[in-house]
Amino acid sequence: MSKSTRLLVVKLGGSVVSHKECFEALNTECLAALASRLACVHSRLMNTSSPACYMVVVHGAGSFGHHQAKQGRVHLGRSSSCEFPAVPFAATRSSVTRLNTAVVCALLDADLPAVSMSPFPVWHRSPSLFADCVLDAMREGLIPVLHGDAVLDPERRCAILSGDTLVSWLAAQLANRLDVDRVVATFLTDVPGVLSSPPPAETVYSCRSSSSSYSSSPSSSSPSFSSSSSSSSPSSSSSVLNTLVRRIRPGTGGEESCSVPQVGGSAHGHDTTGGMAKKLEAACAVAMLPTGVAHIGHVDSWNAGWVLRLLCCDELTEERSLPTAGTLVLS
């Protein structure tokens, strides 16, 4: 495949597509609005003569799947001498696939060629084969819709593959297969920025910088799994909104470099995938790809024009204002 190819990976946070504080509660209004924006982005990308653009959607589980996984301790895996948690595992998958069906239906209602693609069937045999399947669908003009999933694992027998981990791994795999000169992963959340810890109820956000540092390693060919929840207790004085940091180059120096706050996990006790800490880790992994740019931001800040600029598909955008490869943008 020729050069001048763009790849867009959109991660819809579980707290965006569902009401995470409830049990299996779909956020239909937000999901419909997101589908409309994605349709606008897709239309603009398809009408761009050059470069060629591909899009894949990944969504978190939110209020689906986490409860069943945590109750059945699916995320902890099992040794060969222990009984496999068959019913909790199956219940977790049933829950996340119901959410996936709802997300796909919302995208179809917006006239998007969305197709469900679950990692479970082939992941334990060959993650690489799964990436090939996603690529085949994209080449036919389809939009694969992936999700965090319960999967079989050769060593631990069962595990939770988080949507955030899936994003960073898939971005690396597809970027290599497509030989892209730009891969953008955008993580959409329900909070206005990256917080150092989960905010307490009715938090008044303040803008402060942080002196903490953060580094990450590029994605490997096989992603690591989340083994446990890393939730932390919210504190009224510890939540730091990093709105002053717009561009970060993980692990490098230079005028655009900046410290990234060490962030906590999820504020929800049933979360089994690491919350914002996992999201920031995945975003940094994408930003460290040779052609990677990552973005974490509130869903309301996301629109077609912004995405086209990240992908360098907007001819009206000045070159100097574009984020270069190796950049993590927070908004």
C-alpha cells in the first residue's frame, strides 16, 4: 500500500457511552450525539481526495461487564489447579457484547458502515490474526467497532482485555500493516482533562500544573492485560486538572515537553481495567509510535475540524500549528 495513508482510532470511553455509576445503563442521548459526530468525521474523511483515511472505533465497557467480571474475579485469572470461572466469564461477555450491539446500532442509525468485531473468538490463538481481520474489514470500507472484552489466555486462562490497551496495541499493529504516515488515537472521556485522581462529587475544577513525571514504552506485539482494579480514593485537594498542558512528548526533551501528572485509577469500585491511569498509559504508547499522535479530551471538545487537523487533512491549517508525531494532546 502506498504512503500518504492516515489511520484514526477513536476510543469511546465507557463513561461516555453508558452511565458508569449505574448497572448496565446505556447513555442513549450521548451515544446518538457521538454517532452523529462520527458520521460527520467519516464523511469528511471519505471526501478527502488525499491522503487515504481509515477509521476504527473502540469502546469501553462502562457500566457493562465490570460488575460481572469483578464479582466473578475474572480479571484475576486462574491457575491450572483452580476451577475456571465459566459462568462469570460468560456473563461478562454477554454484558459487553450487548453494549457493543447498542453502539453498533447507534452508528448504523447515523448511516455509518459499522461492524462488530469482538476480540474473544481468536485472541488467545493469535492477536495478530485479529489485527488482520480488522484490517480486512477496513479495506472493504467498513468501520470495525471493537470493545473491551473477556478473553481466554494461554497462561492465566482468562483475563480482561481493556479497550484502552486494545487501542494502543491496535494502533501499532495497523500502522505497521498500512505503512501509515499518520496514526491518531483520540480518547473521549466525560471529564475536561486528565486528573491526578478521581474527582469527588460536584468537584470545582481548577487549573494547576504538576511536577510529577511520566514515561512509557512503545507498544509490543502482544499487549499486557489488566490484572486488577487500581481505584484510588478521591480527595478534594488532590485532583489536578492538567488543562495548561496542551502538547506533551513522552520521554523526550524540548520546549514542548512537560511533566504529566501521575494519575489514579477509576472512581468506580467495580472498574477492573485501571481507569484514567490506563488511558494515559495507552495514549503515551500511541504518541511514542514513529507516526503517532494521541489525544485525550472531553467528548464535547471533539469535532470533525479538530480531527482533520490532528490527521493533517485540513489544508487550511497552518503547518506550524499541527501537532507533530510523538505528541500527546490534552484538551
